Amino acid sequence: MTTTNQDSKKRKISEESGESFHENKRHYSEGNSIELELDDSLEGNVTEMAIDPSSFRSSENYLKWQTTISNVVKSVVSIHFAQVAPFDCDPALVSEATGFVVDADLGIILTNRHVVGPGPFVGYVVFDNHEECDVIPIYRDPVHDFGFLKFDPSKIKYTEIQALKLMPSLAKVGSEIRVVGNDAGEKLSILAGFISRLDRNAPDYGDLTYNDFNTEYIQAAASASGGSSGSPVVNIDGYAVALQAGGSTEASTDFFLPLNRILRALKCLQNKKSITRGSIQVQWLLKPYDECRRLGLTPESETRARQLFPENIGLLVAETILREGPGFVGGIKEGDTLISINGVDISSFIQVDDIFDSSVNEDVTLIVQRGGVNHSIVIKIQDLHSITPASYVEICGATANNLSYQMARCYALPVKGVFLSSATGSFNFDSKEKVGWMLDSIDNIETPDLDTFVEIMKKIPDRSRVTVRYHHLTDHHSPHVTSIYIDRHWCSEFRLYERNDETGLWDYKDICKPLPPIKIEPQSARFIDIPSENPEMAKLSHSLCMVSTVAAIPLDSLSADTLKTSGLIIDAERGYVIVSRRIVPHDCLDCFVTIADSVIVPATVEFLHPTQNYAIVKYDPALVNADTITPKLSSTPMKRGDKAHFVGFTQNNRLVSAETNVTDISSVSIPSNIIPRYRATNLEAISIDCNISTRCNSGIITDSDGTVRALWLSFLGERQENKEKVYLMGLDITTCMTVIDILKEGKKPVMNIVDAGFGSISILNARIRGVPEEWIKSMERQSSNRLQFMTVSRVSCTLDKVKLETGDVILSVNNKLVTEMDQLTGVVSSTDVHDDAQTLKFKVVRDGAVINLDIKTVNVNETDSILIFAGCILQEPHHAVRQAMTDIPNGVYCTFRGESSPATQYGISATNFITHVNEIETPNLSTFLNVVKQIPDNSYCKMRLMTFDNVPFAISLKTNYHYFPTASLQKDKSSGKWIEAEYNSNGEKTNEI
């Protein structure tokens, strides 16, 4: 099975249950084998040979195997590939596997179908002497686990290409074999074994993944594992007798695909004939005679079969008949035993394939036995390629294709309908399940096939909300209905991709440009008062709304997601809403405000606080006819022991309220994530004694007269075990009042912060660190909340010569004693009076001495430009990176990489800095873009990079502009809109979002 750096397919087989998957390991399991040093005749990669001691029957046998392996390895190649887009049941991934040359003149390589994949493929092979050559896919079987890649033999200069001869007839029980496979793309491993069975049913790898069927498999004990997919299984004479396909993790058992159908397909390619494949949409299983008898096989038929096929142990029995397929229409039933086709007695899958493949679009006569009675059934053979999708559509961030025979077979469904190979973007039905969804209708129109789906999507305007009916393949009893938001601006591509077996590419064409959004008309909404005896409290529901965002681009190391929470309307006349920054992490997204759970309108991001975890958005009040109310906002900070009322929204958006009191107000900084991203720092968090608050991720804390005292917010924390940790805390509304007041004046607030992390220490620790006694007495006199001193816990990266240092104890700022964290949040001003060089006078204790520091404040610039190159997203280091690093490399920062991109394949990781391209320094995005625009398509460039830990390294990367074009996204400062530009051989294309 293939070994991958990212998302490999995992397949396991249990000998008892019959359930299986391909193992994903980086090393072969050697078991009781021993290592053997090969002599100089074994050239190239061959450095390890694992052979069972029982194979040393004689020195002659050993020497013959040594000679055979020396020749075989010259035909074996290491395949490095990417399946660049999710298609059908296969995800996008980067991986390695094995293949071997089967035609040296034409440059044809045989490997597995799950390597070639049903969808777009990009790859290259490395020969035994480390020569590299690009390959293109020319065939992948619709059912069986084999496919062919093609390379240009003229590109191989330093070795004579040798092809292995396919000899399926030499696979016999007891035969000694070797599996010559790729170990994670680094070397060849030769594993020994003996064929134990020739008539095993194909392993079952589970639902919603590729499975071979309707073929015998060969079983052996060779312990092959990661990277061995596509390896040749050779005998002592050097003939390929089978193809490695799968293996067991619970036993040293491997499963090989017979070469009969492979050899036929190869001859078709060599003779430039089409590879015909026939089907009646029936899955057969080979069942032993005793089970066939229980299903109705007569003694006479069993006797005849045993006489005709003495080496076989059973017959083929119909297992799954797909509805509306030829077999279903013809009358085949589950449990029917196949006796003959066109008068030919049948005992194996090979016979069935041979007849069906040569009878496409022709009638054949099947004799099946059901309950002891023979039934003659005439069926027209269907073209198997006609029910194997060879095109897909990319729309609204999702991909879809016609339902395939592979997927329909698992549930005996008709081979029709629209299958979402990637339910993302607008079609993100379930954040935990991206595969297996079927579209039944969209915008109240049925979608029986992909063509109909395309025609419907052409007529839906951008930014519309439409109704969708859908279901999951694993549960067709549970249809779902929901509304989705059509995104044709961030996800602007609406493309049809079609497979081209001549070039190996999937050619695409843009279907149509999006229709402009429909003008929004004002709508009415009615609020329901909160059940309360206090009329002021009851009216607070008129000040609450829902804020939702749709982010299509992973920016600042934050994933693209759809989020929703409640917000507080702080100015009903102007439409300002304050909300958690967890929901509005940046402004490269679509934002919406929902009033009274009735009317949804677009909103713009007006302010993002760099440290305090809140954002302010603005909607147009003229679009909503509703009794919204601007609440009273307190000017007095909360204190411990204050009695209050909690009003919040539960996870199912139900408004609840309860009495509470403040239990604690403490200095908090959210823990940092492994990959730097926005987090709240340097704030005073409010804790309350209220059970229902733990079930609400948003809300407000008020006085009994309805005055808002604090916001109840969710804070994004560190990522743990693939789960995002979320903290729930209160933020005093007084900390936001300066910003709110500036906005109400019609001005733009500007936040200058002291770019450092702060924490608190006790009076005892302050004494130990050398804080003078007079400052301690002053703290004891003036502090009303908690006796504490603020200390510097971390300093962000800065070039300033005068700066705070970790461990400094803060005494005063601008000659005012610092008793609380809020005094260190920075300076808020409006754009008309903003001064970039604002400086604060700090008095700190450092190394036991009191010193004065003039500390410059920093205006944190939000990300306003990104670049997409080789499938990774690059940007200037954002604020969270500067918070986490003391020394930032002079380069562009990688914040995300596509799972099947060249960036992943060649080794660019998130948190890497690209400092040079082709030895040209790239300190910023504009320089980087100018350099990479000069790199031709499908060519290598050299890159020098720096890890997050400042470890330099270098890679070579091959461009692929067909699937991964270079693009930029930049915010226009005057209009506030984002401008998308794509750079390729056809020139630059721009699009305003």
C-alpha cells in the first residue's frame, strides 16, 4: 500500500471478519526474516533483502534468486505522485508507491489503480539508478486494482530500460516468490514468500473507499507494507506472476492481483486498441460448494462442476444486484449461482470478465440456478466505462461528479445522481463528514445527473441562499433539507474538468461567470421579549442579534470555516454590533447579521481588536424593519461580588437568562497554539457563578435594570487532539467604551498596543524580584480588586532598541501605578488624530533595579495581502507570529498548504519562511511574486527556507500551473474590497470580490 506524508489510505484486513484496509507504515515488517548483504551485482537502490531462512535450500537456489533480483530491480520504479483533487471516493493526497516497466519501447509502467487514481494525477518516477522522469496516466481500470502510467523512454539516458514479462499462468500454489517494492520512496526492499491461495475473494476495504471486486485474488505470506503498492511479484525466473495490491496488519498475509486482465489491457495499449470493459452491474462472490448447496445448487450441477473444474472449491454466486442495472432488469436475484454464459460453463471471474469484455453492447445468455431450478436470462452487456465518471465540476468550493459504479455498488443503488466528492465550501453540510453526500435537489429542482446540476447552478445569483435536499449514501432513509449560501466570489471557479488520456491531464473549461447578487429589499422582523418582571430586562432581546461569517480562505493560520454566535447591537441607529473575534477573526470573509432570527443582512467588519477578542461589525439598519434598541452600556467596571443577570444563547440558539454574581476578575492570556494564530492576551476576564453560562458560547451580563456590564464571549484556545479548545469568559464593557464612542462619532478607531505579553505576580514574588517597599505600600493602598503586580511574560519581535524584557515588573505607566491588566492594553485614538509614534513612559523593576523606559506602541496591521503559489498560501508574518518569535527570518511566511499540492509534495510546511527563490532573496510578497512569475510551468526551482525554529534548509520544487496556478489576493485600501489576480501563461486575470 502507498505511504504518504499527509492523508494516506489506510486499509486493514482481519482474517476472521474479512474486513480489510491497506496498512500505512514507513518500514516493512520483517518478522523472522534475516538481512542478507548482496554482492556488487546488485546495483542502485537495493540495500536490503529480507528472506525467510527456509529459502536457503541450496546455494544454487540462492545464487539464482540473486541474479533474478539483480535484473528485476532495473525494471522497478519508485512512483512519487499526487492525486490533486478529490474525485469519486478518493481524497486529494500526496504519496509514494511502486511500479514496474512492462513495455520498454512505449514507456508503459504497471501499478495499482488506487495509485493512478480515478481523478487528476501528477507524478514522476525514479529508476534504480536514480534517473527521474515524469509520468502521465493512460489507463486506470474501472473495477480492478491496476492502471498504467506512461513515460518518455528517450528521457532515460544512463541505463537500459528493461521490461518485466507478465506470465499469469505461472502463479501456482506453493510457488516461491519475491515482492520487489518501494519502501517510502527511499530504497527497494525484497520480501520473500510462498503463494498459498489462488482463489481468494477480493479484500473488502470498507465503505466509501475504493474496493476491487469480481476477481480472484492471490494470497501469500510476504509481510509487504507501506509503499509496496504496485510492486511486481516475481518468480525465480524473473517473470512477473502477480501484482501486489493489499495486505494484512494482523498477519503476514499479502494479496496479489492476477495478471490475466492486466495482460489483455496491456496488449490493447500496445496495439493501440481501446480497452473494452463490460458489466451487467452485478457483484459475484466465489462461494464454496457447501454454501452453494444451501443456496439451492443441485447435486447434479455440483457433480458436473467438480468434474469440469477439479481444482476449484466452489462457484460464483450473485451477491449484489444494482437496481435499474442490466442484471436487475434481466431478473438476476441475490443468491443465484452462475452456471454458464453463452453455453460456456463458468467457474471463475476470469471467464466472466473475458466474455463480458468482448461482448459490450451485445446480448449474452446466462444460466443461473435458483432454488434448484435453472433460469435462462438474456442480458445486454453494458459498457463499464459509461458508468465510470470521467469528469467533475468545481463549484462554490466543492467538487461533484456523477455517482460511480464503485460507490453505487456498496448499497445496491442505481448508478445515477450527483455525488459530492468534496462537500466543502457552500456545500459544507457536516464539518466532520466531507465524503458520501448525494444531492437530490437544489433551489427546489431535482438533480438527477451532473448536467442538470450544472444548468441549475448557472441560474443562481451570487450570494443567494437556496434550499437543498440531500442524503448520505450510508443512510438513504434519512433525507436532509437545509439552506446554503452560494459563494461565487471567494470561490469564483465554476469549472468542468474532463479526463484526457492522451495528455494525462484533466482539461478544464470555465462554465460561466456568476450572476450578480439580487438587490436586498427591506424586510420586517419581530422580537420576542425575554420573560422577566423587569421591563428593561425584557427588552434586552431587542439589542441582541446573531452574527455569522463564511470564510473561504485559511488566513493567518486560521481554518476556512462557517461560524455563528450572538452579538450585541451597540448602536441601533447606525447598525454597529459587537461580537467575539473568534467568529470574525479577520475581514477576508463574508459577514452577516441576523435580526430576531428572521432577517439576515450583510455586514462589514469595522474594527478588530488585536488583543481583547472582540470585533465590531456594521449592517445597514434600513434593510430591517424591526424594533431594535440601543442598550444602556455601563461606565463602571464590575467588581468581585457584584450581583448581575446573565442573558445568553445556548448552542441551539435559545435565549436563556438567570441571576448570577461575579466570582472572580483575573488577568488572563489564552495559551498559544503550536501554529501561531490569533489569541486573546492581556485582558481581565470575568468569571460568574451561573450554571447555564457554561452552555452558552455568547451572551451578556447586565444589572437588574438592563444596563449591560459585560460581554460573555467565546475565546479560541489551543488545538488539542484535533479539537479546538474554546474558553468562555466575560469581558467588561468598559474596556470597549473608548472604541465604541469613536465609532458613534462616525470616526475610525485606531488601536496602538504595547506589543508584549503580561501576567500577574503576588506581592511576595514582587518583593523577591526587588520591587521597592514604597511601591508595595502604594499598591496595597490603591488596589481595589486584587493585590498584584503586572510582569512581562513575553515580548514580541521588535527592532526597537528600547524595549521591555521578559521578567520586568511593571510599576507605572505615564506615572500612574499599574494595578490591573486593563491599564496595559494600549492607546485608542481616531484616524483624524492618530499618531504612529505614540510612546508610553514605563517604570519597571529589572534585575532588582528600578529603570525608566520609553516604549513605543504598535499599531497592529491586519493581513491585507496574500499570495498563492504551488498550492500554499503565503503572507507577511502576521501578528501572532511576531508574538511567538523573537527573531523573524527575512522572508514570506507559509500559513497553509494544500494537501495534494506541490508544496506538500516537495516539502514546504506551514510556519516555514521562504527566504530565497533561485538564489534571489524574497523578503516580501511583491519581490517573491516578481521572482516566481519568471519560473516556467512544469519546471524546477530552488528554494531556501527557514523553519519556525530558525533552522535553514533548501528544496527543489516543480511547478504545476495547470492545477496550481499562482494567484494573489489583495485588499484595496480605498474601497475596502479584495482584488483577486491569477498569473499564468495566458496573462493576468483579475476579479473584484
